[in-house]
Amino acid sequence: MKYHFILNPVAGRGKAYRAIKYIRNLLREKDLNHEFSITNAPGDATKLAYESKNFFDTIVAIGGDGTVNEVMNGLVNSNTKLGVIPLGSGNDFARSLKVSNKIDKAIDIILNEKIIYCDVGKVKTKNINTQDKPISERFFINGIGIGFDATVALESQKIKLIRGIPLYMVAVMKALLKYRTPKFYLKLDNFITKSKYFLIAIGNGQSSGGGFKLTPEAKLNDSKFDVCYVEDIGLLKIFKMLPSSIKGTHKRFKEVHYTKAENIEVTSQNNFVVHVDGEIIGTQVNSIEISLIPKKLKVIYSSEY
């Protein structure tokens, strides 16, 4: 078996960079037939994965959800397996796979090679106010956030030093000070609704934002997205919902709507923010189209899944 390990040195506020020597020593100890690459700029991981996918059995993303997203965008339409060593700030996709955040255990999971055929999403965004051509078209594997969820992701990128739930809780507070709820046109397969929605979360995996279980019933291989959309709510209700959204029990609130869909369209006359697998792909978006490609990618998961 041949492995290509692709590490993003800025993942996890530099956590991945600090682990380089340790990871390389582990790989040498295990005498793996492998190549080890370090990215230098956004987009590098996609390019490295795409150019090497026909020469390796497994390509491993070392970093966070953004690194996983880049690597998987290079692997779509190939037979190459995707592995993950989670060293990012959120690690939500690895959490869905039950992959350990301990490096040695994550490597053992990769070598064990239990495979899930994972659904993949395709997203296209554009700004209808300027009649531009689509400004973004890419694949995703964990989930998409629109509105407040994405605004939190945007704020989290500005925060240094802390990671995980504490990072995103600080980002939530900062986002609350500036967020204004847009009115959305939302189409979920054949169902259409128009209203102000505080957030719209589309999940292939169960969590986003470092552990917020907005789509707790999602499965990576059920050929459906889980969709959670929340009516416009006040500050008091937001603070009541926050603990529930971490536990995945927020469906009990009447303002929370939860369903499944394969094809999704979201449009607004107001600009809104969108994150894809935790990375911001637009802050001036007016229209987004999302479609599901079932069982598109071979992914290595833990036996605890």
C-alpha cells in the first residue's frame, strides 16, 4: 500500500506544524511506503491530491475540516481512499468518522482501512444582484452553513490561540453583535418556504463549528442531507438554544425545523455569508444551489463508527 500524507501547517492555529517531526518519526517507525507533503498556500492540498491520486492507494489529510475539504476536492472521481489525521480547530468530519484526535491512534485507524462509501455534496454560489456568473463551484463532505452559522465561522477565523468549542463560543458572541437575519427563499427538493431564517445548516456529517450538533441525525452514506433551519429568534431564545445545539437536542424548540433533502436552493435579496466545511466561500452571496452525489468517495473510518 502506498500513502500520501498532505499536511496543512497552519491548521489548528499551528498545531499541525508543531506535529510534523512527531508524525514523520511515527511513519518511519511503521516503515510505510509513503510520501509526505506540506502545503504552502490555499488550494495546494487540492492540487497535490489531484496530481497524485493515481499513484497512491490512500491520501491522508492532516489538518482540519478545511484541509479535508481541499484534499477531497482533488479525489472526487477517483478510486483513491481518503484518510484523516485531525489537527484543526474544529475537526467535525473526523468526529463523524469517530477518528481519534490522537495522532498515533488516527494513523492506526488509517492502516486498519475500514471503508465507508461517503456521500459528497456539490455547491454553486452566485451574486444575483450583479448578474455575475457563478463565483464558486466545489464539492464538500461535512456540511454547509448559511446565515448566522456562517457568520460565526467567519468570526472564528479572526480569533487566535483558542480552539474547539471555546473558540466558537467566543465567535458566537462576536457574531451576535453584528448579525441581521435575512429573508430567504428556501427550496428543499419539492418543498418551498419563504421567511426570515436565523440560520440554515445542511449536514452530511452531524456537527459543525467544533462540535455543535446542528444536524445530529445525519449519516455520511444515507444519500440525503439533513437540513436544520431556524426561524428568526431573539437573544433570549438564542442563549436558551445554544446548550441544546451542542448536545443535538435543539429540535425540541418550535422555531427549529428539521428535515432531509437531496437538492437544495437558497436565495435572498440580501447578501449572506456561506461556509463550506467550515471555510468561508462567500460573504456577498445571494443564491446557492446544493446537490448530493451518493456514495461518491471512499473514506477510512474508525471501527467505533
